[in-house]
Amino acid sequence: MIKGFKDFILRGNVIDLAVAVVIGAAFSALVNTVVEAIINPVLALFMKQDAGGNIGFTVQGLYGEVTFPIGNLITAIVTFLITALVVYLVFVYPMNTWKERQAAKAGVDQTKEEPLPTEQELLIQIRDLLQDRKLLDERGAPVAPAPTAPATK
């Protein structure tokens, strides 16, 4: 069990994962700051900011004004898209390229397997097998079995 754990730690996956989490958190903070510093002020040009600093559409409610914080939604969307793009470009794409190269060096065939036959193709194969065994005639009709003599005791 200890040897398995040691192999797991030394394989590099854990270190790569730890680096990815730390870089992801730092990058997320950077993207949030950029959105707060650039995108939210641009939104504030067109939308009213409430007392809590939320930017969005303000609607008169029964007990006062209510602000729908569209700025927070846009911040979350932009942060997600930028983070996902960077993760893909920095981690996923290079890793896929590396795996393809390793597979090519190892001589692994990367072609996809043939798709499963359709229901119609399977039925045609079954019909052909039954005709080969003389259980169907050329038209696909069942052939009556030849009469057998009764067993005598």
C-alpha cells in the first residue's frame, strides 16, 4: 500500500494538479480584478449603481428600489470564459498534443474503431445466416422442416 502511494505521488500527477490549482486561483484573482477595473466601470456608464455598489437595472419595488446585479453576472461569465480558455490553451491542448506524440512514438494506431452495425445491417446478417443453414428460402420465407420418421422402440 505504501509503495502504491509512493508511486502515485512520484508519478507527477499530484504535483501537476497542485500547480494547476495554485495557478488557477491566482489567475482567477487576476481576471476578477481586470473585470472589476475595466468591465464594471464600462457597465456603470450605462446602468445605475446602487448603495451596495452593485451595477445593474434598478426597478421600483413595493418597499423601495431593487437593483438586479447584472454586473456580477457579467463578471462571473467573463471570468469563467477567460479562465476556461487559458486552462485549455495552457494545460489541455499541450497535454493532448504530447499524448498524441507519445502514442505515435509507441506505434499505437489512433484510428477510431468501426461503428457498430445498424439494426437493419444486423437483420440482413441474420437472414443470410438462416439462408445458409437452409432455414429460409431465397425470398426470405421460412422453410418447413422435413418430416421425421417416428421413433420406434
